[in-house]
Amino acid sequence: MSNIYEKISDLAKGYADNLKVIIGSRLEEMKCDNISHYLIYLVLGYTPIRIMFYYPNRSQAIKIQQTLETIYSGVGGSYYYGDNAWKYIEAKTQINLLGILSKIANNTTKG
């Protein structure tokens, strides 16, 4: 059992190390990404809104989402995620989308 644990642990460490390198590289690339398309929002008076119903758990993905939140804020936009995304949809539409989807999912798993 200990041998299997070590093999899985080593495999996971290898994947984690590789992922760390790839994410680090992508974060560097993102610093050079062309975000000029956000200028159109400023010119047209358009308010960009990003809605992310589920916020990621991985630290690298969270950093990317935080960067997007900063970008949206920088152009006068809004960024809603997690519970705030569901609340935003309900406030704008008067429809409890989370409740509806939860009910559908609950009925689907029963039947």
C-alpha cells in the first residue's frame, strides 16, 4: 500500500510541477496580451459585464479570474461570480435561475 501511495504521490507531484511551469508561462504571456478591444467599450459607452456562476478552486485559475476582474473594472465594467452572479441574474430578470436549475437537477437525479 505504501508503494502505491508513493507512486501516486510522485505522479501527482510531477503533474503539479509541470502545471506550475505552464501556468507561470501563461501568466507571463497574459502581460503582453492585446486588450485593445476593451477600448471599444469606452468609445461606445458599452458596459462590459462578465458573469461567472462558479468561481474556480485552483490558485492559478483564481489568479486569471482576478486579472479579468481588474480588466473589467478598469474599463468601467462589472464582474460577478459565485453567489453574486446568481443574485445579479435574479435582480436583472426577476427569475431565480439557480432555484430553477437546482430543482431540475434534483428532479433529474430522482428519476
